[in-house]
Amino acid sequence: MTMTTLAATGALRYSWLLLAFPVFGAAVLLAGGRRTDRWGHLLGVAMPLAAFVYGLVAFFTLLGYPAAERGRELHMYSWIPVGSFQVNIGLLLDPLSISFVLLITGVGSLIHIYSVGYMATDAERRKFFGYLNLFIAAMLLLVLADNYLALYAGWEGVGLASYLLIGFWSFKPSAAVAAKKAFIVNRVGDAGLSVAVMLMFAEFGTVSFGGVFHSARSGGSGVATALGLLLLLGACGKSAQVPLQSWLLDAMEGPTPVSALIHAATMVTAGVYLLVRSNPILALSSTAQLAVTVVGAVTLLWGAIIGCAKDDIKKSLAGSTMSQIGYMTLGAGLGPAGYVFAIAHLLAHGFFKAGLFLGAGSVMHAMDDEVNMRRYGGLARYMPVTFVTFGLGYLAIIGFPPLSGFFTKDGIIAAAWDKGGTSGALLATCAIIGAGLTAFYMTRMMLMTFFGKPRWQEAGPRGGAEPRTGQPQPEPHMAGGSGGSSPRASTAALHPHESPGVMIWPMILLAVGSIGAGAFLITGQRFQSFLSPVVGVPPVSHGVFTTAGYITLALMAAGIVIAWAMYGRVPVPATAPRGSLITNAARRDLYGDAFNEAVLMRPGQWLTRLSVYFDGRGIDGLVNTTAAAIGGTSGRTRRVQTGFVRSYALLMFAGAGLLVAALLVVRL
């Protein structure tokens, strides 16, 4: 072993620090109480930054190994040793996990820094940073675990942290309800992942990645299909894919930095990670792969349509997240041709979506927490830095060349196009239409927010979504959908202004990533070569301009022109006009909640009531009847025990008589 290899091994030996830093921050901030209020936010920022620095060390250390040897496992301790079944807590550092580590800690650190300014007046800021650190720690465990059971532990930790952060302002009934909704909907997906883990143990006797992937090859297509569909169900919950997408829009009730963290760097990326990490299982089942691509294609259109009709800036971006994760899910189902572009788009999306959400928070900061874009207008002149950084994120997400989305999202579209056949044509058509819709709703957002004449002074009473005082308000705001916000008592004139530097600089850094991340990853096949040992394929070649790419650019231009004709050429009314049937459906989230209530919740209630009735009248009735029969019989039988000798003698005489009579009958 050379000195270089020894040094590299030593550097990776302390990879547990990636988890230890945010865990330490969360423990101190949540257990330290009010004593940490004065400096808690500084510790909260320092911990993910420290993890990011160590992540960079681990990344460059892995680059020092040959490509085929860039997977390193770090055993920490035996978690569940039961006979031949052994589950260890260990970390797996390879190109896929380290890519997520850098995204989670890098973008997560910028969101933490931004939160210092955004939550400056909140009385519970220290607790907020504790929850953020907990979120980072859980997500890091999820992506660094070397087996499915430890991954599941991180998976549940992410669910807990999201519940705490979405409902952080729990004095708002809408925030408390949104947190419960996110938790419950995710439990449906979590059930799929938990059953998958149990099936792995039952069939293969192991839950380690290596053991499962090796055994799955001989387990038959039926087991692979079952595992693939169960893993997809888990991914649908965390990544808000149809039919478990409804929680994501309500999650906007949390503070805006939470929206950025969930939608860009952590929670919604977990499902895509799970699918790509499990690519050896998906490769064994064409049915599972088809299901993944169908879910991705449906969701990318679903989210885009919703984004077109929302006037709430955060909810429009939430629909956008749903759509972009749909692209990644589609790529994860396309096999080797799509894996690399799915992860590349995920990383690029982390930059421009975090930048867009932080930009939206900056606008809300300047607009007294107003979220209704119909009450914005003309903000470019008042907030030039926010306008430029938000604009770069806008160009990146619509796929404007040569920004990030052009290289990554178009790569997924091209992979679907190259699939061929009817299914390939349908998938590519959905992806291309989704690109046109993305250009429309994002251009609409830019025009309504930054262009045109100011509309906030003619809007009258204003509504705010995010009271950053941390104290209950006289009338907690119930964040609305596309119809705007509920009015507040105050009608004081607004004076839009640029956000402070602690909020501006993270937006600038994210804008830089929005510009160059896609080109850096895709051109020269850098990321393809780096990721290929994990996805098991050689680097995928992809031309910058393809047939699908030209069609996508044409639809992107059409979406921009239509949005300008509707929202740029004519004044935007301060009140949303009555919409068409499709617009009204999109404003109501395409009736996703109504569907879930009719198809899942109501039948579930009936099934529960039937089960309770059967349990009460059937199971309990049988048990109670048996007990009553025994009790009644014993009560009557014990009357024979009188305590009088003469009664016992009479019974003995009668018994002897019966016995003699029986013997005489037998002899005759």
C-alpha cells in the first residue's frame, strides 16, 4: 500500500464526522434551551459548513482512487446482530453518495446562512436551526447508509424533521394541518419501503446493498418486480410523485428556507436517490421500469399544469418542484441512458430551485410577507440583485441555453426520445410538453413579480403568509391557493427594498451554480465518467443539440411568447379573473385531495368502521359469549354445593342407584 493510498484511507476513516457535525448541532440547540439563544444560529450554520468542508475532503480523496475503486465502506458498529442476521451501521462513500453529500451540505449551508437574516426576529430562531441541523443529519444518514435498514432509519428521520419544520409556526392552524398532512401522506410511501426491506430479508436473508443486489439476480423477476414497485411507492411519498403528491403544496406553510431545503437539497431528492441506488433491482424488471417512467411522466405534467394557475409564488414554485422531480423520476426509469442525467438534473436543480425559493423569500421579505403575485409588479427596479439572481434561476429551470437546465433536463428528454417505440414517443412527448409549460409558468412568474407597474398600492388590505415573530398573531393567516391571501388589518403603504447581505450572498452563489452546474457536469462526460461505476454502465454520449432538443427549444420559446401575451403585454388584474375548467382544476391542485379523499380516505374509513364492527360484534362477541356461557354454567352448577351432609348423602344414594340401574340394563 502506497503512502498516497494510506493517506486517502486515513482521510476517509473519519467520515462519520459528516453525521456527527449536524447531530451535535441539533443536540446542543434542542437540548440547550434558552441558554443557546444568543449564539445558537451561529452554531447551526457552522455545523453543516463543517460537514461540507469534510465532504470536499472526502470527494477529492475518492478522486485519488482508480474509477473502479471509488467505493469505500466504513463500518461503525453492529446494530442488530441476531444469529446469522447481521445489520451494521456503516457508511458507503462512492460517487453517488458523495454527490448527494456535497449537495445536501453545500446548498443546505447556504440556506442556513440565508435563514440567519430571514428568521432574525423570530423568538424561536434557535429551535429552528436545531430542526434544520436535524434535517441535514437525517438526510446524510439516508444517502450514506450502506444498507436498506439504516437507509430506512434516515428516511424516517427526514419525515420527522419535515413534520417539525413545516409545522414550525404551529400557532397557524394551516401550518399545523400541513405538517400532519405531509407526515401522514409520507407514511403511505414509507409503508412501501418498509415492506420492501422485510421482503429483502425474507427472500435474501440480508438488507445490505451488495447482498441484495447480488441475490436479486437469482431471485426471479417476480421478486424484482415486487421490490421495484414497493421502492417506487416509497419514492412517490418522499419525492411527491403522483399519487402521493398532495402534501408538497401544503408544505409551503413552513418558513421559506424550509421550502428551499425540502424542495432543493433534501427531502424530495430522497426518492430519486432510492431509485437510482436500487438500479440493479429495477434493471431486472421491465414492469417496474415502466411504472417508474409512467409515474415520472404523469407527475411532470401534473406539477407543470398546477404551476400555471397558482398566484401564490411559493405554491407555483412547489408545482414546479413536483414537475422537475418528475423529470428525474422519468430518467431513473429509463435505465442506463437516464441514470446519469437524472442525478445531474437533480444536482443542477438543487442550485436553481434553492435560488428561486430564496428569491421568493427575498421578495416576501420586501413585501411584508405578501405571497400573492397579483399584488407584486415592477419589483425589478426596487430589488435589482434579487431580480438578477431570480432571473438566472428562471433561465436555468426553463432550459435556456447554455444554463444548467439546458444540459441536464434536455438530456432526460433525449434519453426518452432515444428509447424508441410507442412508449418512448409518449414519454418524450410528455417531457417536451412539460418543458413548454415550464417556460410558460416561470415566465408568468417573472412578469407578474418583476415587470409591469406596481400593483401593491391598489390591492388594498394585504395578506401575509409568514409572520416571522414566532408569536401567535391575532388572526393567524390561512395561506390560500391561487386566489391570494386573507386580508390583514394593516393597510400601511409598502416600501419594497433589497434584502440584507446575509440573505443576498447565498442567492448570488446559487445563481452562479444555476449558470454553470449543468455544463460542468455534462460536457466532456465528466459526471458520466464519475458516476458510471455506481450505475454500472460506461459513460453515456449526448450531443448538445438533438432533434428532441430543437423541438424542446421551440416549445420553450412558444411558452415564453404566450406568457408575455397574457401577462406582459396587458396589465395584470389585482384580482384573479374567473378561469376556465382546466384553470379552476389547476387552482384546486387538479383535485388531488378530492381524489385521495374519495378513493383512499373514505373507503379507509368504511373499512375501519367495518373492522371495528366485526371486532366488536364478531371477535369480541364470540369471546364474550363463551365467557358468559362458562360463567352462567358455573353459577348454576355451584348451587349443588350446599354444604349439607344430608344433601351429599342423598346425591350419593341417587348416584349409586343410577349406577346399579345402568349395570342391570347392560346385563339384560
